[in-house]
Amino acid sequence: MKFEKSRRLYESARRVIPSGVTSCMRAFQKPVPLFIDYGAGSRLFDVDGNEYIDYAMAHGPLILGHCHPRIVKAIEKQLHRGSTFGCQHELEGRVAAKMLQVLPWADRVVFSNTGTEAVQVALRLARASTGRNLVIKFEADYHGWVDSILVGHRHKEPLRAASNSPKMLATGGQSPSVLQDVLVLPWNDREALERTFKELGDRVAAVITEPMQCNLASILPQPGFLQLLRDLTARHRAALIFDEVITGFRLAAGGGAEYFGVRPDLAVLGKALAGGYPLSAVAGPESLLSPVETGKVLHFGTFNGNPIAMAAAEATLEVLLDPSEDVYGRMHRLGSRLLQGLQALPSSDLPILVQGVPTCFHLLFTSQKAIVNYRGFLAYDIARTRLWVEDALLEGIFQMGDARWYVSGAHTDEDIAATLEKAERALARLGSKTELFQKTG
């Protein structure tokens, strides 16, 4: 594959944009941050004419693939009626009602634009309802990039107990004052969780967590862990917030709450909700969302409920929730075939771990049988995994930079078969590099 045009565009962009990219995660793509021409279904085409089977799916939002015809039609129709009004419109209520059909534990929805914004809404609601300030989160979980919650994200030393030390700050320019209100715990550690609630339970406003750590090696909750969260938060009258920006409408129609059988008090939704357009939401019971109605909790946003995004969301939900489309059945069938096929690839002396669920999983190089927490995550071979992502890209497999895979409703049996063939070739190339390195190094 050749990337000359992407290279030229990247060098040009660097003259006017820091690092030449508009999200820091994109800067790490090798051999060069790609510039995309267009997407269609399960395929992505860059400006050099290279074609990829896309498993990054725009970091998750494209649950139905690129340019799904029903989404495109709905947006085209709305474009002729207006792109934004600064007023209410009928689509907002219709989309909220469709969402609540598959979130039976909730009866109200408020809309924002990004997952980062919606997380702030959920935290504000939890603090308003409890009169407390302390929020518990788990190490390396990502809940948006603002100061107040970007804590305990990819720190160097894994935790053995709760922490709010300065080491938990994630970025330059972050105010250390946020550490007063956020406590970071190790994931899947029942003992640390129970001890923290025993000591601080009456100060906890909320626990926020991904139902599974999609942002971190697709780590699943160990049996009973989510239920323990549910029990402890209920006992201490704290809010349990599921960050379902990734898992919502992906693991199941009802998200991680449905998939794992544990109901939160509030859920933050985004990405797949609008099939590729910027829309997020917080769903919950009337008792927790009523402060927005009374004005106790302020909820601002010029673009909240944007009609273009709402048109996309309505079309997306119509497809996802249509039994005749069987989107979830097909995604789980194809995802299982892909996940199992990757696990079965001949890997020579390269230890591979493929873990997660059929619609969201990671392929990492490690001798561990499973990664269950951040400590295990830090032990995987990041250098070899990055080489794998690059070699797979050269074969025409586009995955996320952390070797994360998303299976969409646009993928086909033919895609899976082709992907497994390409992956085997990429793995063989990687094995040859490793062998050469061992002989020369």
C-alpha cells in the first residue's frame, strides 16, 4: 500500500494544526495518520485509493456502517427543513420515546452532543440528588476529557487500593483541586470497593463505570462485580452511573444494563445512538432527572437536540429495533465468528489474547489467559501490538490504534472470511519481524 497523499496532507496539516490531527489519539497511527476520502458500508477508502475493511467504525459510532441508506435519507430530508433552530422540534420527543422502549428502568432522557458533556450532566444530577460531592471511578476508565473526571487515566503504577494522589492527574494544565472530589479504585477488586464504602459510603454521590472496560482491553466485569456495585450504591443511597457511551446500543438494544442484567440509576449514552452523528444522552428515572425540570440543575447547550443528529438517531433506532432486520443477531453471529477465528490463527511463538464480546473486543499480545484489571493491562506487549496494528493495516484491516475491533451491522460473512485471511498474513509477517529481531538483537 502507498500513502504518499496522506503523508503530504499530514505534513501540510502540521503547519496549521498541532500534531496535524484534531484528536490526540489519531497522532499515533502508523505508518502515517491516514486521510480518508470516503466510507461505504463496512469499507473505508483513503485519499491514496487504499481500501480497508473497517473495524474501527469511527471509534464506535457507526453501528450500521458508513452511509447507511436509511440514515442518509433521513438526514437529506431534514436538511431541507433546517439544520438547527434553537427551539424544540418533534424529533426530540420521538427519539426519546424510542430510547425508553429499550431502557425499561428509565422514564426520562436529556440530550447533549458528546459523551464528555453527558457525563458531566450525569455527575451533576447525582450530586444534586444526594447532596454529596465524592465520585468513585475505576482506574483507566475514560469518561471524557474535562478536568473533573479525567483522573486515574493511564497512570504508570497500577493501584492496590483507593487513591486520589496527584499521580492520578492525567494531563498538563489539569487543576489538582479535582482530586478532592474523585476517588480512583482498581477495577474488579471487590475488597477495595467494599472497604471504601465502609469507610466513606456516606460521602459518595456516585459510582461511575463502564459496564465493561471497552477502552481498556475490553475487560469484562468478573461475576458478581456489577451486582456488588448495585448493592453498595443502593445501600448507601449513592447513584450508580453506567457510562454506556460505547456499550449503549452496541452490546444489546438495552446496552450493558441489558447484557449484564444489572440496572443503573443513570446511563450515559452516545456514539452508536445516532449512527455516526454527534448526539449523547442521559437516561434515568424521573426522580433523578426532575431537577432539570425544576431548574435546580442547569442543562445548557445550543446544539442539544440538533435536528440533523436527531434525524440520524431516529433512523438508526428504527433499524436497530426492527425485528425483521435482526441487526443484533447478525452482529453477534459475525462477531463471534471473527473473534473465534482470530483466536484460532496460527501464531508461532507469538502469544495472542483476544478478549471481549462479539461486537467489541481487543487483540493483544500477551501470555496472560485473560486481562482482568489495569495491572494486567500494563503487562501486555504494547510494542508488538502496535506493530500488529500496522501490519494488519497494510493488509487492508482497519482497527483502532489500541487493537480494538468493532463489528457493525454492515459487516458480512464475506468480510469476516477476507479479514481472517488478511489477519493470518499480517500475523505471519509480524512473526517474521520478531524472528529477525531475535536473530539480530
